[in-house]
Amino acid sequence: MPVEFDAAVFTTPEAPLTIERVSLPDTPPPGEVLVRLKASGVCHSDFHALIGEWEVPAPMILGHEGAGIVESVGDGVTTLVEGDHVVLSWTPSCRRCRYCVGGRPVLCDMVSRHSANHLAFDGRTRVTSAGEQDVYSFAGLGTFGQYTLVPESAAIAIRDDAPFEQSALIGCAVTTGVGAVVNTAKVRPSDTVLVLGCGGVGLNAIQGARLVGARQIIAADISDQKLDQARVFGATDLVNSGRENLADRVHQLTGGRGVEVAVEAIGLPRTIESAYEVLARGGTAVVAGQVADGVRISIDPFVMSDQELSLIGSNYGSSKPDVDFPLLVDHYMHDRIDLDSLVTRVIDLTDINEAFDDMKRGIGIRSVIKY
Ligand SMILES: NC(=O)c1ccc[n+]([C@@H]2O[C@H](COP(=O)([O-])OP(=O)(O)OC[C@H]3O[C@@H](n4cnc5c(N)ncnc54)[C@H](O)[C@@H]3O)[C@@H](O)[C@H]2O)c1
Ligand SMILES: [Zn+2]
Ligand SMILES: [Zn+2]
């Protein structure tokens, strides 16, 4: 008997997601696990797809920030058993390619070939609609539905005393934000860090900088509410870049030096350029925000060589989900990172379109679907 469930399905850009009855085979194929989702966050990357800033295939179940329980495992699965609590990773790894073996699993060959195209590792979809149509799953996960069938390496076991709503956020915003600071930029206690954009990703970059003891953490956003939150997550200085000139304020706050690390967590060309322009000599700008398809930026390469500046990308916080997810759960359980304040609204799947309205209007941090 196939597993039937409701899912929020994307059909065309700008149209609201529709709740549809879909199904999955109940027996996982070899190497895959069936997961019953308990919670899913709603991330800005889903929004990029929803409004057509990213071209994605349809119909597709959106959502990629989930936590749940392993319902059943396919042949050959060795690291998970039924009943395990898991956080889902949108960069499942083959554990064999040059990137996996080289310690950069988010760049895995299988991810770029299949998960990034919203497919399973065999290049096919798993979910079927009532009309027998194939349905894509965002990043191979599709967490806006109660079940998902994923490669073993996409489900990372975590301790079973951690709450699902908070743990789900480790599946994207937390790992991305904390990792951009800790893994990609390798921030040191002597560094001043600027975080541009204080949404789900940016606030986690801020608390990542606090976790590693950064000397000064400057938060910038155009929303005063988000800046109030930035303070809660560890920012030492706040800049409303809608009202104040960011470069002037950073100059003033750093004694004219600039910042050692600037993390862009918005996804706009102008703010990526700003992050680069406020660096101290030898500084690093990290692009964590993701832009709409086709966007380009402009920087001064003379300054780049003269001052040894770096501009680097960060995918999933340059993380190693197998070890980083359980680590982040431990940090949360020991009160070293705050996941509770990130969850500003708990919703039913049927309220999914309201969550995107809130995101558009800048209300709250993360809406989390509870199944
Ligand atoms: N690199 C990755 O692996 C990765 C992973 C997840 C998300 N992302 C991307 O990160 C970005 C942020 O995602 P999120 O979920 O945190 O989004 P969000 O909507 O929660 O937050 C965006 C924040 O940016 C602020 N903002 C908007 N325009 C601004 C401007 N001009 N100047 C200053 N602040 C501005 C908003 O007020 C908001 O606080 C998105 O582009 C998303 O796709 C990247
Ligand atoms: Zn995301
Ligand atoms: Zn690989």
C-alpha cells in the first residue's frame, strides 16, 4: 500500500501553493529511508522558487528544512533504523566523490547532478499525485508534506530528547548561518564581524559569531524589529541600513579599520557589494544570501589585490551535516545557541501561504509547520 499524505504543491510562479493528496511507495528503495516529518521550517529559498526568482520544475513539493522520524529503511541502509529522530540534509552525499572524500560534502557530485535539480539519486522523482503525475521534491526533500523518501545520507540521526520544531531549523537556517561564520570564514575571537540581513540565516550567523567569541558583531538590516532580534542573538552594534549609511557607520564603529569578516545573508547584488566594500585590509566577504537567477555584481579588483580581500561563497555553511547537525543540536541543548527565539510562529500545513505573506512583510523570523 502506498503512503498517502497531503502536501503543499508549487505549480506556477506567484500562484499560492495548493494542498494536494500525493503518495509515495511504502517500501524504500535500496539505500533510501522513508521519513515521517514532524516539523518543517519555511525558508527564503522556498520563496525564491515560489515567486519565480529561481526557475524550478513543476509540480513540486517545496520545503527543505525538516526534522522527523525514520518510518522504514531500504535494503543496505546501515546508519539508520526505524524510529531514529533525524534532521534532513539538502546535501545528501555519496561519500565517495572527490568532494566528499576531500571533506566538502556539500559540493558532492550527486548533489549537483540530482538533489540540486530536485531529484533522487537515480535522477527520478519519488512522489506521485492523485492524477498519477510525477511530483518533484524541493532539493530532493520536499518537506511541505508529511512524508519524504530520501537517500540515507540525507537523514542525519540526532539525539531523541531535542524538540522537532527547533531541530528542523538545523536543516537549513542554523547550519547555513552558523556555518558561514564558523566553517566558511573561520572567524577568530579577535575579529569584528558584520552580518548583513537579520532573517533566519543572518541571525544564525550572528549567534555563530557569538559562539566563537568574536570581539564585535555588527548587525545590519532595514527592519528595526529584525535589529531588535539581532541584539537577542548576540549583536553588539546595530545599523539600520535603510536609514543610515552602512559604510560610514562601519567606519565609525571600527575606528576606520573596517571588518575582518562580512556575511551577506540577504541575496541582493547591492548588499553583496556593500559587504565587500566595508572590509578591513585582508578581510573576507562571505556570500551566503542567494540571488535571483541571472543577477551580477560589480567590485573593484584593484582593491582586491592591493588589500588582499577575499570574496567567497558559502553553501550550507560549508558544513559536514553528518557531524555538524548533532553538534548544533548539542549546542542548543546546552544553551550555547538559541533556537527557541527563531520559531516565531507554529502553523498547520494548510496555513503555508500565510507563512510566505509574513516573510514578504518581514513579520517574525521563522514559521514552522508542525505535523
Ligand atoms: N547559502 C546557502 O546555503 C543558503 C541557505 C539558505 C538560505 N539562503 C539564502 O539566504 C538568504 C536569506 O534567507 P533567510 O531565510 O534568512 O531570509 P529572511 O527573509 O528570513 O531574511 C532576509 C532579511 O534580509 C533583510 N533585508 C531585505 N532587504 C534588505 C536590504 N536591502 N538591506 C538590509 N537588509 C535587508 C530583511 O529585513 C530580512 O531580515 C536568501 O537569499 C536565501 O535564499 C542561502
Ligand atoms: Zn533554506
Ligand atoms: Zn560525493
